[in-house]
Amino acid sequence: MENIILSIPDMESAHCQARVNKAIKDIDGIQVQKLEAGKLSASVEDNDAMEDLIDAIKKAGYTIGSNNTTSSSSSSTGCCGN
């Protein structure tokens, strides 16, 4: 899994956040961690899931900003390190 934070500068209102959430909620390989004004935090399984996520956001009418971050999660343990 890879943890990502995407900048979505034109997703400010609760209505916009709901539209993005609806667009991405059924994508396989994506686990949304947090969706807030201007930002989406999620875990993605692979590059295909990442591409599907970005495509869905763009199709919903939003742009992906340039201030994005990714980090790999190499831990295979469950909650609380178990």
C-alpha cells in the first residue's frame, strides 16, 4: 500500500467534497483516510488504482494540484502493530 495526499484546490465546499467522495467511493484498491477542503488522504494498492483515482476526480470536474505527497507503507501488521 502507498499512502498519498492529493491537493484538490477547487474542492472547497461540503458539496464539492461529497461529489468527489461519490466519484471515488467504488474504486477498487483505494481506502480513503480523510477528505477535507482542498485535500484527499488515501491508501492505494498500486499504480492502476492511483490512475483510476485521479481519473475519477478529473471526471468529476476537479483538478489535481501540484503539491502532492506519497509514502510507502511497508508494514503488513494490523491495527496497533498486531
